[in-house]
Amino acid sequence: MEKKINLCPKGTYDLFGDNSKIFLNVRNIFFKLSEKFNFSYVETPIFEYSNVFESTNEISDIVTKELYKFSDKSNRQLALRPEGTAPIMRAITQHKLAQNEKKFFYFGPMFRYESPQKGRYRQFYQAGFEIINYKNKSLEFQVLEIIILAKEILKNLEITQFQLKINFLSNAKTRIEYARNLRAYFEKFIDKLEPISRSRIKNNPLRILDDKIEAKKDFVKLAPKINTFWTNEDLDKFNLITTVLDKFQIAYKIDYNLVRGLDYYDDFVFEFIDTSNTLGTKLTLVGGGCYNNLSLKFGPDNLHNIGMAFGIERIIEILKTKSRFSYKKLDFFLIGFNYTEIIENFKIANLLREQNFQVDLNKSPLSINKGFQKAKKSGARFAFFFEKNQEKNYISLKNLQTGKNCEILYSKFDLENLNYIINEGKNV
């Protein structure tokens, strides 16, 4: 039996209708706030040489299990990008962009071969922010800016139910010692671990800590904590960060089991967790942290960097449940009942669009009933139409929610008056 070709691939989706309007609204919020915080937009290819990811996340699930990897016709090993930070670091090195501190923003599709579920797809969008090559002594203020930006974005998205979790992962030397202790600890409970966690004991025992199933088990809760391995310098850095967060009254929870899913993170890490249970589980809305050694994978310079990424699909799923989250709807639909009126409506539509209104119109004559049905289906707030024997240069305006009408002189639209009518509800 021939396989149907009218279905999108598993783990992907088509974006249209109200979902596309919410998506565009969400995207606009990210772009607006990236400019307010002086982040420059950057866009990298959706596929890279596979070693861009394999060399930076050698033992992470994202590379070992979820990477879309393929060979091109010249037998070059390529991969669809599963995340945005490594490609940005590659681009920064290639184009020599890191002579001083830089702030970058990206928004685009990523790809991971994982089990699809609500808010999680194989092709998904991320919005990411990266601060590159900052001065080491400014760490607490870099953290502050990233956290303030994350909170401002969530505020603009009207997402209020979340919790900020933070941790400090120290440097590679400390994490190696910590991993050795974790390995010895978890080997005592190997029979109680899930199969995937047993496979992680040898190469990546830290990931057992933030596994959603394992995290509920008492022996995992009692596992050694990374703060007992901190150096005095680590403690000083962490105290500086929490002090500045406290000064700005930013609520947070210290979670010593928070490790993040990408191997290149070190020092400070954080996540904003959705606490609304809208998606049936507490998913991460945004996560990030420091990655001070990632640049060495691409060039000779060791740069101090911090960043974060938002999961867009999860945000959209939450916003779909919020009736008060409004995207801009069509302002006017112009109904033409005959050829002459359609011609006139095109002229009126141009005038309205020049005044930044959203406008649509029918392009074949309609009856009165079908005209208003089409106007309502368009989602417009108001409909313009000509009435029989109406005085020249006048047109009727109907509020499609209330059903009230008024007449407007359209030979020269008065923008201030029109805004007053539609926003204040004067007689319509």
C-alpha cells in the first residue's frame, strides 16, 4: 500500500490560523526586547558540520541519541542543528567577532530526534540570547542582566506562574571529582535506577540528578551535592550572584541537582520552570548558564560567556489557554455588494492601511447576508459597507461584536476621529 504523502512527518507540525498569529506575536515580543537590551540578531545555517555539535557535547543525549546526522553527496558529515549556542560560537570564531564583549540574539528552528509530546517536537523553535567575551569579574552582573531579560520576556508574554532555579557547577576539574563521587554512590543503587540512568553512570552521572523519574526517588535526593565540592572561589562567586539577585528582589530556589542537558555548561546555571501545570507537567520555559570553555572547541581563545534559550512551542501551548493573551486582530473588513463598491473599497483600504490599520475586503460581489458572514468569519472588529441610497462620500461602519452602526465621511478619513469611534465605542 502506497504511503500517504498528505501528512507532515512525525514530531513536526504546520503553523496556521490562530496558532500562527500567536507565534508571530511571540516572535515580535522577542525581537522587541532583544533590541531594548541591545542584543544583535544573528542567524546561522540550520545545518552544520556534525562535529560542531559532536565535539562540544560528546556524551549528551542530544548528540548520542537525538542528532539528525547525514552525509551529503560529497560525503561530508552534516547535522541539523539541535541547539543554537554551538553554531553561534562557530560563527563568532569564523568571522572574528569576539574582540570585545558582544551580545547576540537568535530565533529559529532546531531539530532533535526525541519522543514527541505536548510542547515537545522534533522540529521546534528556540529564542536564544548570548553574551560573549565578558570580563570575568562582572559575572554577577552578567547573570543579573540575563535573569532580568528572562523575567521581562515572561512578563510581556503574560506568563506569571514560574519558578527560577539556580545552581553553580564550578569548573571541569571540580565536576570530574564530583562525577567520580556520584558514580560510586549510584553504583550502590544500580538495581533501582532506570535503564537509561544505568547507561549514564559511566559517562554522565550528573544527568541522573535531573532525570524527571529519578528525581522523585529518595536515594537520588540524598545523592552527594555539588556545593560540597566547591572551592572558596566558587563559593565567593555564587554568593556574589545571590547577593545581587537579592538586591533586586528576584526570587529563586537553589537546586543543587540542576545540571542542564548540554555538556559545555559550567559555573552558574539556571532554569525558569512552568508551575501552572498547563501542559500536565512542570516543563522548563527557559534555561541557560555559563559556558566558559566552549570557545576553545573552535579557536585558541578562552572566552567567558553566558546565555539562555526559550522553548517557543511550550510558550505557545501555555498562551493558547489564556483568553486574555491577545494578538492583534483584523481591524476592518470592507464589504462590496457590486463591482463599483469593490473598486471604491480598494481605495478606502489603501487609505486605512496608510494609517496602519489591518484591512481586508471581498473581491467578488456578495449578497448582504453572505457579505456580513464573510466579514464575521474574517475575525474583523468592524465592517465597512455602502447602504442603498446612501449620501455620496459616506460609508457605514458596523461593529461586528455589538451590531451597532454609524456613518463616516470617507472622502478624507479623519484618523483621530476614526480611532475615537472604534476605541471608545461612540455609537458603534
